[in-house]
Amino acid sequence: MTEDRPPFFRTWTGVYALVLGFLGFLILAFYLFTRHYR
Amino acid sequence: MSPLDFAVLFGTLLAIAAYGIWKTRGSRDLEGYFRGDHAMKWGTIGLSVMATQASAITFLSTPGLGYEQGMQFVQNYLGLPIALVIVSALFIPMYYRLRVYTAYEYLERRFDLKTRQLGAFLFLIQRGLSAGITIYAPSIIVSTLLGWSLDSTILLVGVLAVAYTVSGGTRAVSLTQKYQLAVIWAGMFTAFFLIVREVTGRLSFAQALAVAGKMGRLEVINPSLDFSTRYTLWSGMLGGLFLALSYFGTDQSQVQRYITGRSVTESRLGLMFNAVLKVPMQFFILFVGVMVFMFYQFVEPPMLFKQSAVRVVQESPRAPEMKRLEARYSAAFREKLDGVNALAAALDTDDAGAVAAARDRVRGLQEQAESIRTEAKNLVVSVDPDMEVKDSDYVFLTFILNHLPKGVIGLLIAVIFSAAMSSVASELNALGSTTSVDVYRRLIRPRESERHYVIASRVLTACWGGAIIGFALFAYMVENLIEAVNILGSLFYGTILGIFLTAFLLKRVGGSAVFLGAVMAEGTVIVLFFTTDIGYLWYNLIGCALVMVLGSVLQAVLPGGGGALKNPVATGAGPG
């Protein structure tokens, strides 16, 4: 088992924050999409 | 289907299966057969996890849902990225630290043998049944529409998947999944491009979106707190989170995909790949369905997409009634076509009053068409009460067969079969590994050579393959089997997840307490299922919470504290 470090960001917490931030962005984008086409 | 379609279909399926067998021949130990020698990179893991989850039904039912209900189903996946972050942070390091072959092996290290066997038993029942459905569900749809024999279709998918899974184990599954996913995406993007080209021959893309929106097909987010609404932001975030956490964290068909990584980092990146792409992917597949819906605003669709249901009436004395319904449906379609054109024209004028009037007219005509469809379905059921009339699963394939060019039809049928094979191969691989490692090696023949275990694993995997194909061949005998298996999964998933979360989070709870808590929780879930009307997705949450609460209470009250702390490393408390 090799060293457990992400290839970007210093820690996995940063990677997880990015992923969850992207989820937040998607929800916001979907919400605006819904409003626009309603 | 033309000869070119057959060549594309069989060439694709046979080439991928043969390549998988040839490339992964000769595993000599369990490490290679079930963990791929820990050689997988994140891309392979990510694609393998994605291909395992995306079954044929994903590519048949999801566009059908988009066609019938619009985009709201995507909300069911909003809890998935959160679940994958939790699995990545909590589950993966533990599985690597203990070097397990199966998720349930971990339970013995953390608790005791009986808890491991309980977890493995629940998995084998649930996954063994659902793997049969993974083959049966697309086969019944494809065989009905193409006029193929159902048994031959099941055998085609099943035998090919069993052959390379038995031969090459985990590596063959992961390798073939990469190419199967390539076929799937090539097919889906081609279909999307061709559908959009058809639609934009009649309206601009922006107009098509605007009309689809006014017809209620582009509502993605529904923040309603109404529990009776099927798809909402909150049910997706909460119910979807627990479902995905259980599936990705404790279901061996997924665990086996990511424990093949060459490091924790590779496995985590593979899951993060899915955390980022899964929601957009589901959005895209639903959007394909919405575009098919827009296409059928200009080209008259069949009144019922399941033509075998229509034939039942046509061959009965009540055929004239079906003919009258079809005439009414055609008239309603023509009127709606006028309405859709008027709506598109009104949207160009920016006149809010005209848009509202045109929208209300189209929606009224859509409801009228739907009510004629309902009458037709009722007519079918009155002639044959056993006939399943739900036809949304047939929408996408009907469109493919009737409106896409030669060659592309073969590619799209290959998409469906590739998706079925990629899912069933993972399930088979997981059933084989769980039976081999958690039952055969642990309980029956604990001290044999590696070669012996590889041969035994191949035999057990082949036996599961035979059982799954046999189950699929006889699945038609129970019409509501698909829903029954889905419900069965939700009844067990919560309890399994509860055992694992207790292991990770409640470090003072021992084996006997969690075992009794799990048995009591499962009993309670089954009693609730038979005595209440709770939606079955909620059992994931209820079962999980019950195991954790009951385990904690029993740990406090049982003599001897409900079993000693088994292994500090397995709780995450020790050095790793």
C-alpha cells in the first residue's frame, strides 16, 4: 500500500470539500434551470 | 434489425468478452482472482464502479422516466456524492488496513464470526435474487420489441458474462467494463446527437427547451417538504444518501471494485470520479428522454409503447374498441401538434398572456392524450388481467428501433446488453467471492492451497452464474418480481449499513450486542413492512438507525457488555 496523499490539494479534506462544493453548485444550477424553464 | 445491426451488436459483445477472457487468463491465487493483484489505477476503478451501478435498466427506464415525468428523478442521486465522500473517508482505509477480500470479512475482525456470517447471508440472498433480475428485466423488453426468444436473449447475456467472470475474475470484470462503458457512451451520445438533430429540424434547440419547460418536463429541483411527493430535494438528499452509503460501502459488488486499487489514493480517486460524474450523467440520460418526448410532439408516437399489450386486444373480440381509441388518440395528437406550434410561436413573441394561454391549451391536450392512453391500458387489462401495461421502459427502445439509422440500432442494442453484462459480471464476481471467502474458506475447507481456492472460487462463481440464469429464465412466472426484489433490497440494506456504521462509529459496541440488535432491527423492519404503508426507501434509514440504537442499548444491558472489543485496529482505534 503506497502513501495515501491526494494528487492535488494537501489533504483529502480539500478534495472532499471540492466534491461537495461541486454538488452544491449542481443543486444551485439545477434550481436556476428549473426556475428559468418553469 | 438489419444484417449491419446484427454485425455491430454481436461483434461488439463477443469481441469484449473474448478480449476479457484472453487478457486475464491464468490467475493462480485469490489475491489475483478477487483483488486483481491490487494493480488497478483510479480510472479503471472509477469506470468499473460506474459500470457496475449503471445496469441495462438505467439506459432503458431512465429515458422513459424523462419522457413520462421530466427531470425530477435526478434528485434521487443528490445524496450519492455525500455517500461516496463518507465511504472514501471511512470505509476504504479500513478495508485496506485489514486487507480484506470481502466487506463481511471486516465484520469478523471487528465483531465476531456470527456477525460476519449474518452480513454475508443478507448480501447473498438480496444480491442473488437481484442479479437474476439484472438479466431478466432488459431481456424481456428487448425480446418483446425485437420478437426474439426471451430464453435465448437471457442466455446470450448470461452465458457471455459468466464465461469471462469465471475465467478472469475481478480483473476480467474491470477490464471488460472499461470497453463496455466506452460502447455505452458512444451509443448514448450518438443517440442524443441524432434525436437533437431530428428535433431541431422542427424547432430551434432553445425553442425546444422552452416548450419542454412549459410542458413540465424540465423541473429538476422540487424543494417541497410534502412526504407524499415521490421525488424531492430532501428525499433525494436523505433517502438517497443512506441508499448510496449502504450500496457503495457494504455491498460486495461495489466494495470488490474499489479494493482492487494499487493504493488507498487510487481507490479514493475512483470513487471521487463517480461523486463528480454520476449526477451529471443521470441528468444527461433523463435529458435524452426529454428530447425523445419533444420528438414525439411532432411525430405521432404509438398509443401504447408496449405493442404486445395492444396485440392482446387486437386478437380479441374487443379489437374494434382499441381501433376507436387509436383514432381518438391520433386526432388528439394532431390537435396537440397545432397547440405545440402555437406555443413555440407565442414564446417567440414574449407575450406573457399568449404564452400562458398556449401553455394551458397544450397541457390540456397532453392530459387528454394521457387519458386516452389510460383507457387503452384499462382495455388491455380487462382483456388480459395478467398483462403488465406500464410502458415507459419501452419508450426509448421503440424510438431507437423506429427512428435511428441502420448500424446505430445495433450499437444501441449493444449499449443495453453491455450495461446488463457489466452489472451482472460484478454481481457474479461478488457472489463468488463472498461464498468462497466467507463461507467455503472460512467454514468448510479452511486450510487448503491457493490453487485449490482459485479452482473452488471458479466453480462457485459458475454455480452462481447457473443459478442466476436459471432464476432469470423462470422470472416471468412472477409478474411483480422486479418490484419485489427492489423492496427486498431496501428491507435488508438498512440493517447491513447499520452493522457497518456501528462498527465504524460506535467503538464500544461488541459482537453479541450488534448481532442481536441487527436481528431485532430486521424483524422490526419486516413487521413495519407488513403492517404500515411507509415508502420502502425509508426502510434503509429505519433499519440502519434501529441497529445502531439497539446495539448501543444492548451493549449497556447485556451481561458481559454484549461481547468484548474484538480488534482495536478494526475499530480504527489502533495503529494502521
